[in-house]
Amino acid sequence: MTPGKPARAAGVRRSAVALVLVALVGLAGTAMAAIALHNAERDRLTRALGQRTTIISQAISAEVSRYANSLTDLAAAVGAQAELESAEFTAITAGVDRRRLPGATGLSLVIQAPDAQVAALQQRWRQRGATELTLRPTGSGPHRFAVLDKSLDDTGSSAGLDLSRSTQAVEAMNAAEAGHRVTVSRTYRLLKDSDLAPERRQLSFVFVAPVYATSPGAPDSGRFRGWLVLGVRGGDFLSEVVADSAGDRVAVTLLDGSTGDPLPMADWRPEVALDPSAGVRETEVTVAQRAWTLRVEATQRLLAGTDQGLDKVAWLVGAVLTALLLALTATVVTSRNRALRRVDEATAALRDDIERREEVERRLRQRETELVGFAGVVAHDLRSPLARIMGYADFLQEEAYERLDDMQRDFLARLRTGADHMRVLIDDLLDYATAENRAMSTVPVDLHRLASEIARERSGDRPAEVTVGELPTVYGDPTLLRQVLDNLIGNAIKYTPADREPCVRVDCYPVAAGRWRCEVSDNGIGISEKDRAAVFDAFTRVGGSENFPGTGLGLAIVHRIIERHHGRVGVDPNPSGGSTFWFTVPEDARVPASH
Ligand code: ADP
């Protein structure tokens, strides 16, 4: 059992490593896919934000130009009047409304007047149709009064207001007069909005166009008359301008940087959360003589409808795939470990079994050795009483035979046969015991001489043709090898039916690994295939041998002796009838193994 443990521990370690590797590879692949998708998504987002910013910036520029052009046209129309009346102003500005100019609060004609001329100015414009005009000068002059006004929202008329109170408006007016062109003011809160509820107040700005008298018939022809001032609320302006192009996809902030720190003058904030991953785009928008900053931020709807969130899907899919892969690997490694464990258990059981068998075999051998030793001792001890029995039987035969009657003679014959049989058995038993226990001397043995001597001796028993071939000199114990050849040649003659002359042939052939294979072939009764393996067991006599004397020990003795020479024995059918017994012996004393 124990040798399996380290192997199993290594297996568990390998399984753990495999699982960790699979997890790492799965997560790394997922992370890479997710990062790639995330980057691609961010790129798309950044591009989309850039495109939006360009569109919005162009929309604002176009709108500002339209406002400036409209104001220039209106200023030209006002300047073209020889003597401007309130009614003409109303007619000129009739086409101007909030639909055409989103965010506009009102359009005023502004005239400058020093303190001394305020009353005269009010008088003059009342005569020109602004009957309810009341100028409301603030501070010391010169004042800049809105003498005519077209209100474009519900916050009331600006007529009579003194715009000189607003430095931003004054600045823009001065710049317009000096530059002869439309200007835009810095961001501020309109004077007319100071009465509004706080939540309705917005940061605003004004477009200013200089008005010059252009009619040749006018008394002030060619001179500067005043300003046309268009108030615009930043928030309303921005909402109208960017509503379409920004929608709920981006948040837009317009900042006026002309006062130092950029001041957010208008905001477009859809009710959708921002997506900070796209960053913030800022660009400059030229508005008349100044530049505003346009800040655009993506909302989470910027890429709505496209494949956003793919990185999260990739994580999810990757995690699921990794989990599946892990489960699969775990199944494979557990099955493998289980199989390995079973193999370990089976191996251990087999090893136990082998050990048990070896133990049984060892005991059997020990018993057999004891038995053989015992048989040897018994046989040896039986020899002298048997010799005496035979001696007396011989004595009776020789000295008292004449005095015996027939029955006694028959008994004597039976006694002699039994004693003879017993002698053979005792001799065989002693040979068997000797073959097992006798100390061996390994010397060169001339097999040819040995076989020839045996053939000669055996021919005395019964006429037989024994042919001895070219036999070699091999290494072995001469006494034991003599017993082998004697048994085989003796059997070959004995197991040939009495009506046939035994024809025996002894031959040897070199075989692989430095050994000889010697064969003794006969033309005897042969051995059936099923009995061939058993004939070498002690006391085994197979079918067909009933009529032949024997103890069943001869081949067991041969087997023992050849085993001790590290050889093998066997029997094959002789192709020409009968049997061929064979054994192998070493050609050289140094060859140890049996083949
Ligand atoms: P046994 O004393 O009976 O001859 P062996 O061990 O020599 O004992 O032989 C065992 C059995 O093998 C014999 O009883 C016989 O049946 C068979 N046998 C041995 N040699 C031959 C042979 N040459 N031809 C046929 N049968 C044989």
C-alpha cells in the first residue's frame, strides 16, 4: 500500500496545479478580452463625444452668427430712418420674436445722454411716439437710456432703464461703437432681471450693434446715433440651440472666461447620469469679438443602442466559461485520481496475493523437501530388511524348493515378485531423494560415451535398436546426467509394445544462449496430449502404461535433475510415431539460466 501514497500525493499536487493553471488561463483570457472590449468601447465613446462636441460647437457658432446678422440688419434698418419714430421701430422689429431668436429677452434702442439732456431726451422720444417713456437715470452721467424697447418675453419692458449701470453692457457698447460691428458682452445678470424671482434669474449677455444714421435726409446723417441692444438669457439660449444636437446624450456647459476664472453662464443637463469614462471635451466657440468655452460631458446614453457594456458581458461570459472549464478539469482529474487509486488498490491486492502465494509455495517446497528426505530415510532403512527378505526367499528357492508343494512354490514366487517390486520402488525413492538433495559436482560430461554405455546395458534387458547421434560434451553432474539418460532410454525401450522391436534414437542440437537440447525418441505407445504435462509429476502414471511395470518416479527424477542443471524438460510426439523426450543442459559451466 505504502508505495502508492507518494504517487497519489504527487497526483493530487498535479491536479491542483492543473486546476490553478486552468483558472489562471481562463481569467487571463477573460481579462484580456474584457480589457480589449473596454478599450474599444472607450475609444468609441471618446470618438462619439468628439463628434458631438464639434456638432454642438458648430450649432452655437451658427446661432450666434444668425443673432449677430439679424441685429446688424435691424441696426441698419433703424439707421436708415430719417427721423425714427416709435411706430417705425415697432414696424422694423415686428418680425423679431422669441421663436426666431431663442433666449432673447428684449430688443432696445439705447441713446447716450449727459445729465443735462435727460429731460430733453425724454421729451423728444415722447414726441416721437414713446408717450409713456420715463427715463430713470442712475448715478452721474453720461447715461445710456433704453428709449425704445421691444420686449421678447414676459419680464416687461426695459424702456427708461439706464444701461450705464451695467459695466458689461457699457463695455460691449463701447466696443461696438469703436469697432463698428456687433459685439457680445461679458456674462452678467440683466438689469431688467433684478426684479425677477431668484429661481428665474439667469446669467445673460447682450448683443450690441452700433446704429449709424444712413439716410441722406436725416439731420444727423452719417453720425453715430446709439445702439441696438439685444438681451439674451444664457440658459434659455443654450437649451434652444443644443436641445436637438445634445439631447440626453451629453451635458453641455458654456463658460465665459473673460472675467478671469471661467464662469459657467449656461448649462444643459439631461436627467441621465454622466459617464466619466469618456472624459470631458472642451473647445472654444468664437462669439463676435470674444471666445466662450464649450464643455461637453458624455452621459450614459451617449452610446445607447450600440454594444456598450460588452466588457462586462465578456467578464460574465469569461467567468462562466472559466467555471465550466474548471468543473470539466476537476471532473477529469478526479476521475483520473479515482482510477489511479483503484489501480493502487488493485496493485496492493495483487501484491498481497503474490506474497501469500509465495508463502504457500515456500511452505509446500519445505514440506516436499521434508517429505523427500523422509522418503529417502524410509527407503534407506527399508533396504536391509528387504535384503533379508530377499535373501531368505533366495535361500528357499535354492535350498528348499524341492520340498515345497505347489501352493508353497506359488507363494514363494509371489513373495519374490513383491520383494522385487519393493526393491525397485526403494531404489527409485532413493534416487528421487538423491536428485533433490545430493551435492552436485559440475564437470565436463561426454554425453556420447554415457548414452552409448547405457544403450549397451539396456540392450541386455530386451533386444532394441538404440542409435546414439553426435552427442557433445556438456557441463553437469555425471551421476545425475547418467540417471537422466538411463531413465529416458529405459522408458523408451520399456514403453514399446512387446510385439515391436524398440527403435530408440538419442540426439543433441545446440540451441540459443549456449545450451544443448538433447532428445530421446522412440517408436513406443506415445502419450496423449492431455497427459504430456503430468508425466513429470511424482507417482504419475498415465493411461496406456498399466501393462508396463513402473513406480511413476523416473520422469520426476529427470525433472529434478535437469532443474538443478538450470535446464528444462518436455515431451513431444515423435512424428514417426511414439514420443520424443527432450531436455536442455548448459554447454558451458558458466551459463546459469535455463532455456
Ligand atoms: P514409470 O516408472 O511408471 O516408468 P516414469 O516417471 O518414468 O515412471 O514415467 C511416468 C509415466 O510416463 C509412465 O508411467 C508412462 O505412462 C509415461 N511414459 C514415460 N516414458 C514413456 C515413453 N517413452 N512412452 C510412453 N509413455 C511413457
